[in-house]
Amino acid sequence: MLGNDIVDLTEAKKQSNIFRPRYFDKTLTASEQYIVQQSVNPELCFWKIWTCKEAVYKSAQREFGFKSFYNPLQFNIECLKEFQAKVCYNYNIYNVDIEINNNFIYSFTSNDFKTDYCILSSQFSVLQQISTKFNQPISLNKNENGLPYLKLLSHDKICSITHHGAYFAIQYLC
């Protein structure tokens, strides 16, 4: 399945104190905390881990059909590189790709499905660009389980959505 997450780095700096001890303990395993603490840029490292875990959470939710829950400790970073990670959930390993620039961190997983994504400043802009790509009207809907999909005239496409601060992104099956 697919899943994505984005963090607007400017907004994240303004809004959160990620290094509060209780928050840190609720969101990162001991090994993940060590990775962050040893990092040259701990804040960036934290958000990189966070977006990877969120992307896998969305993918696993669609794959296993579970209800929403908040327990980031169930998602463990097994390997973290500059632009890739391996995240373990329920004995399943998910490969995550990471895009980082000065503005945001965007992480996505596809479990070997071919996907594409679009990141812009609003849902409207993203849908407009995808609509142009497919040369047909498109809308964003949710299924009976509350999971998003793109509705095209010809068919539906499974997708994952994320937004934070100045950014909105949709990842979708090709």
C-alpha cells in the first residue's frame, strides 16, 4: 500500500517543542532517541523519523484496515539513511523514501507499488495539477473507512494525503 507525510520545517520550528522529555519518550523508541541525540541536526533528524513513521502508519492502516490510533512506538526505525529508511510495524518491513529540502521533509512508502506524488501549497492546486496530468476532472473523496481516494471520470485511484503548514501533498497509485 501507500502512505505519506510532510512537515513544513518553518512551521515546525514555530509550533513545537519536540525535545520535551515526555513527548520524546512517547514518540521515539530508545534507539531512535539515540539516533536523534547523536545527529548533527537533531531537530531535522526527529522530523525525518516522525514523517517516516507517519507514512508507514498510513500505509499499514490501509493494508490492515485498523481504526485510527496514536502509538508511534509501534513503528520502529530499523535503518535510517539520508534519503531512505526501513520501518518495522507488526513484523512487516516498509521501505520509505525521504525528500528533504530547506522548506519541508516529505516521506512516502509504496511497498513496491508504482506511485507518484504532487506537493503544492493547497489541496486545490494539487488536485488541479493531477487533473491536468490525467486530462480529466478529479476529486478527492473518502471511502467507508475514511481513507482517501481520487475519483476520476474513468476510475478511482487509491491515494494518501498529508498537509502541514504551507504544504499539501497527495501520493497516488499510477
